[in-house]
Amino acid sequence: MLAEGGSAVDAAIATAITLTLVEPVSNGIGSDAFAIVWDGRRLHGLNASGHSPAAWTPEYFGGEAIPALGWNSVTVPGAVSAWAELHAKFGKLPFERLFEPAISYGRNGFLVSPTVAEQWAAQVPLFEHQPGFAQAFLPGGRAPKPGELFTFADHAATLEKIAATNGEAFYTGELADRLEAHSSANGGAMRAGDLAAHHADWVGTIDRSYRGYTVHEIPPNGQGIVALIALGILEQFDMASLPADSADSVHLQIEALKLAFADAQAYVADADHLPLPPESLLDNEYLKQRASL
């Protein structure tokens, strides 16, 4: 993409699209996406994570935890909307061009790498009984071995529909209808209306200075604030006096991250329903209190 005069964002999007095919158990069009982009003058932050299905009321799960697998474990996928938003703002090549390598690999196949083959096989016990997984990802009843040719024409056809409609087919068109049908057939709450209501959001970044550097993250609902809280805690200590990778240095970093993740567990939520503003968690006095623990 770069060689054709595309932007770095074009290249990143094309890579992300292709990964849904060549690393299919690690990356998928059912994913969410977050991006921080530097345009040469300022940073742009994109949150393309989807909301819960509307039917997921507090009562829906009957007091039980959200399941780890299946349709009722997933929110509206935002990755496709991220591709469209990023391209509209920063792309130079035609949107459909970014899909051509992945579509070609889907129709003509690609040779599975040793690392991906290992990851693929490791996921089989977890997902083999999920509706549609074996049909899509276990040709001949097993995961592909290193060096074997894997083709996935159905996925190529899906990518073609996404490319031709600038992503709209995924959220309001034929693909959305098929997603609703599969969800309904398998006990899921997701409906086409949930997909149609989705939009990616340009949210900017939250940041914190740490010893002369400024670190930027996507604000909640993303978990980037964990890194900022941890750095704010560590700033209360004389880290330079500790040898790098020493037990004392690593111990402080681990404890700082534990406290930061505890805060995320308690306070990070949908941006419209945060119990605390992010600034409260990055306040110097609050961070000193956390450091004292």
C-alpha cells in the first residue's frame, strides 16, 4: 500500500483486514478496534468498540456472570467501522483497494505459518463446538498444519461486501441480517438493530507526563488509563535509584499495576456511564494515596 502511494493508515488498515484471514483465531471482523494516530501536527484517538446488545439488561443474565463463550459473550463488533472511519480521515487509496490482498488470500489460499498453526490448534478445544467454527476453521476436521494451504472463499466474499459498501453491509445490510439470524438461532441477544445503532467515536486521548515524557492513551471504556495510573504511582518513588530489572524495581512496578488494574475493575465503564471522571483517577493527590499502599 505504501509503494502505491497510500498513507501509513492505508497500510495499517490493509494489514488489519488481511490479519482477519491469515491469523483467524487471533484477529477477526468480530473484533473491536482502538487507534491513536499522529497526523504530523496532533494526535487523534478513535474508539471503535461496540455497545452491548440492547437486550442485555441487568436482569437478562439472571444474576449470573456474562458467559465466556457464545453469542451472549460478545458486544457489537467495531473493527469494521474503525476501518471506514480511519480511511475517511487519513486514507489516500480507494477503500476497496485495501481489501484486495485479503480477498486474494481467501480465494487462492495462503500457506499457514508455524506460529499461526500452533495458535490455531490451541484454540480448537475451546471453540470446536461453537456453531460454525468447525465449518469455517477446521477443514477436514482439524486445524491446518504448518505449510498447508488454507482457503476461505466465504470470508473473501464477506470482505467484498464490506469493501463495496464502505462497511455499511456489516451494520445495516445483508451481513447484519445474517448476523441476527445466526444469533437468534443460537440463543443470542444481538439483533440487527444493535448493529445499526453502532458508530465509532473520535475521542481524543488522555495523557500523563512521566519524568519528561508524555504518555497518551484512549480514554475509558478502554483500559489504557491503567498504564497512566501505574506511571503516576511509580512517579512517587525514586525509581532511578533501583537497578533496572532488579527485584525491588520490578516489585514496585507489579504493585503499581495491581493497584491500577483494581481501579480499572472498579471504575472503567462505558464512557456515558462512568462512576468517576478519568481525571479523578489521575489526580496527583489520589495517586499519592494509592502509592502509599
